[in-house]
Amino acid sequence: MLFIPPADKVIHHFKYRRKTRLADLLGRAMAGIVRADHILSSADIITPIPLHWWKRTRRGHNQSDILSRLISRETGIRLEYILRRIKNTRTQTRLNAEQRRENVRNAFALGNGCVQSKKILLIDDVLTTGATMNECARLLKEHGAAAVYSCVAAITPDKR
């Protein structure tokens, strides 16, 4: 879904206003895409893009985690928390593409679970420049993942 009205409002309310019930709408749509795509549906593991513990505490939830749990349940692909966010990055909303890449550089570490030779499906709510996804994919590939795929609830064109 493109990040245009009304999708932008749905994502905003889900992410910042604790309207977590919107995950059903978004997650089921994402699960349908995963099931219908022969590449995405071949993933061994689903993992959410992690939030730093401080942001998660302030926000009350990690929207990517909620979506990942629903997608895992709907598709039967195992959910594992294999990434940790080790750097409390600033919000990316007002950063350009280069600033976004620098902001998330080395912000993640491998957590629990083995990724060696696994196909990993990364889940997030919004994709703009791909900086976060690319950084997570780089880390997973560096640790031996066979392939890294992504699925997001919305894509927004980078206007910066």
C-alpha cells in the first residue's frame, strides 16, 4: 500500500496512537501477500525490525513485532527475534537518504537464533529509503543468512 491518504493516517494511528487493533487489517493484508508470493512464502523465519528498548517503552509497543506475530500465525512461518537494536537512533522522518543510512549504521546486532543458511523475512511498518531494511539485511547476510526478504505495510516515496 502506498503511504498516501488514508493509509498514512492508518499507519500513524497504529504506530503513534496505540491503535494496535489496526494490526489486524495491516497484518492480514501482509500475510496475504506473503502467502501469494512464492519467494516470500519460502522464508524459514519471520523477524520484526526491532525498536530500541527505550522507544518501545515510550511507545508501548513495537508495531513491527505485532505485525510479525500476526503474519507468522497466518502463514505458519516461524517467528524468531533474531535482531536487537543496540543504538537508540533518532527518528528518521525528517532525514534524507544519506542521513538515514548513517543514522542506522551499526544500530543492530544479532540476538538469539541461528541465521546460517536460513531465508529470513524482515517485517516493518513503513519503507521509505530502505536504510533500515538494508542495514538489517547486511547484518543477517554477514552472519550467513542464505537470503533476506522484506515485507512492509506501506511504502512512502522519499521526498527529502
